[in-house]
Amino acid sequence: MGVTISHDEWKARAAALKINGQAFVGGKHYAAQSGETFDCINPATGEVLTQVTACGQADIDHAVQVARAAFNDGRWSRMLPKKRKKILIRFAELMEKHGEELALLETLDMGKPIGDSTTVDIPLSVEAIAWFGEAIDKVNDEVAPTMPNALSLITREPVGVVAAIVPWNFPLMMACWKLGPALATGNSVILKPAEQSPLTALRIAELAAEAGLPDGVLNVLPGFGSTAGKALGLHMDVDMIAFTGSGEVGKLLLQYSGQSNMKRVALECGGKSPHIVMGDCPDLDRAAKSAAFGIFFNQGEVCTAGSRLLVQESIKDELLEKVVDWGKKLQPGDPLNPSTQMGAIVEERQMDKILSYIDIGQQEGAQLKLGGNRALTETGGYYVEPTIFDSVNNKMRIAQEEIFGPVLSTITFKTPEEAVAIGNDTIYGLAAAVWTRDIDVAHRTAAALRAGSVWVNTYDAGDISLPFGGYKQSGFGRDKSLHAIDKYTELKATWFQLS
């Protein structure tokens, strides 16, 4: 994906693209037993891209049966580690080979800029599959230090049938964060993409099969959360749910687990992350740019979005002016234009939700400094201007509730201790950041913030080798890094009594 492709060329490729919207079960395309489909909408235009299979209870039952058979007969779960590794590496290579196609599908499906799809989403998705493929033969089991006449083994075994339910904001990357460790450890997987963005999941199922992944090991079932998602959550033969999405749905999946077979549940459920800038910030220009991209990247549809900008009173006006200047530059445009840095909101319902929160903010007394309106209405697409509020109180709804859009709330504080108190004053605990030149303040603040990721003098930095997940109602369990393997394996203790 190193060659620069023009706006016109991307549009031509989009017009010529052939999309298969059928489910993928047991190594082949699959239509719902009911025959039902749903429209897949291009959020940049409001037009229908294709029809996608709407899987229901009968389809979930069939897919679970197929996945269970694949797991039980050992075609993947007991395959030699070096063979599993070779297949996953080949899978990653095929994803990279088809990277431009996958990027185009991602942009058409959920509205993100093609520049982000090609440079962020697809490369990081490929990396996740390749990295966990490489890890397969590098994670050892253990021997416990027991008595001399016994041999005690601690071994990891795959959980079994894993249902991965992923969100619409980073459709492929979130899927690969789960597929990588789940497949590397020998599980069979049923992937349910969000109904708003199923296309890349369906395409990589074909690529996985081409790479040599045995039939039934990866099955992709598009459908609605209230039907397909609920059916997976309540299924008595699904061993685990790995979910990224809203807290509301995460709580439902916990209930479904209790109502069924007590299946393992791992959740990542969003955030309301504080982006704290102390008065001694070492670089206000860089902090302002990070604050702007921290909320406007991916149209603000990011679980770690720095949606609360906490600024020490002494520098608030100066910093906010710089953030507003960046917001003016980051206006939405055609996602297929390589120069676009903000695309379309994923669907009309989400756009309406964002606009309603902007109204709420003004009614609550926050001061609108930038944006606040729907944009590019002539396109038929779902666009919202970068929006910045000042004079926000942390008790306001726009400071407490996850908007999942390009809306920034600016809150002032007097002392580092007050900044931490405000930062932690939310039900979420996914991410946070602090800018300061004082290493003591940086360390104390990072330690005091109740968040799974804390950045110092930057925002949203990361690497596949670092675990990702949250505290509090941001969920539990970790994606990325070797720690992700913990989610998808059972620990077995085996005691051999020796003579």
C-alpha cells in the first residue's frame, strides 16, 4: 500500500468493487436459513452498498455446531504449533496482499478516511494476526516446583468455541485483536461483526481459508445484536464471549452468561478519557495537536478518545485557542479523498445521537467554541463538524456520557490533585493522559489515574506488545500483547506421582 492512489482512482475502484455479503460458515458462503438480509449503507452517501445475510438463531446453532466439531476433532486445536504458526503468518500475508481492497471496504462500510484505512487500520490488523502467529511456538508451559517424587505440569489449553463480537468503529482491527490470540491458542471462532460494518470480516474469512485455516475454525456471521448477538450470548455450547462495544450491551452479555452456561466473558466497553494538560506542559503546540487528534481522529468514534480536555487554569485560554485552530483545519470530507482527515459518521442514528448531545451541552450551559452542526448535507451522508465546548462542568452529561463522536469538553482545574479527582470522576477507566515537564507530577498522576492505559506527554500511543483494556465499567480482560492469551486459554494442573 505504498503507492499513492488518487481520489478519482479510489472512486473508480469503489464503483467496480464486487462485494459478497453472505455469511461464511464451515469454509463456504452461507445464506441465512430464513433467507433474510439487511442493507449495508455507505455512510458517506447514504446509499446501499450491498445486501448482507441477517443471521438468526438457526444460523447461530448451525455455526456453533460446525465450530464445535472442528474443535473436537482437533483439526486446528491439536495441530502442531509450527503448522498453526505457518497458516496464521500466511493469513497475515494475504491480508497485506489484499490491503488496498480491505482498506476500500473499510472506508465504504463505516466512513473512515481512506488515508486512515490504508495507514492505520489495515497495517495494524495484519500486524495483530502475524504477531500472534509468531507467538504460537514461543509461549512455554510450566513445571511447578513440587516434591522430588512428583512431576507437576501447568499447561494452557484452548477454551473451545469462542464468539467474538466486535464494534463498527475499527471493524477489522478489533476483529484481528481477538482473532490473533484466539486462533493462535487453538480455538474455533465465530466472529459476529457489527451490522453497520460487516464487509471486511466477511472478506478475511475467505482469505483465512485460502491461507489454509481448516473449515469450521473461523466462521463469520453478520446479523443484529438483538438476534445473532443474543443467540451467541445465550448459547449453551459457546465457551466464551470476547466483546468490544457499549457498556449497555456488555452488561447484557454478562446476564446472558449467567442465564446460560456461565460462559467466560471478556469486555471492553468504552471510555470517557481525561486528557490532562498541566500548566508546565513542555510543548503547548504539540499538546494542542494531540488534543485535537485525540478527539477528532476517526470522527471521534474511538473508545479511547480524549473527550475530556482537562486544562490547568493558567494556560487554558492559550491552549484552547490552539485546539480550536486545529479543529478548524480538520473539517469532514469525502472519505475516498486521500487528503480527507475526518470522514462520515457510521450511520444516521449515530449522527443524530451526536447532534442531540451537542444540544444537551448547550442546554446545560457549556459554551460552544467550534462546530456543533451537521455538515455536507448535500452528499446525503452523515457528517458532523468538529465540535468544542468550553466552560464544562464534569457533572454535565457531555462530560459523563460517552458520545462517540467529534465532541470535546474542556474543563479547568487548579491543582494536579484536582485534575486526578476530575479525571477519575466517571464510571469509565479505559485511558488517560497527562502533559507535564515534572517527572514527579507525571509519575504520581499516572499512578493515581484509574485507567488501563496512561500516556505521558503524548496521546493514544501504543504497540501490539502492550496490553489494552480498562478499569471499572470500561470492562475487563486485555487485548494485544501476550497477556491476551490468558483470555483464550484454560490453565490445567497435572500431577504425576513418581515412585
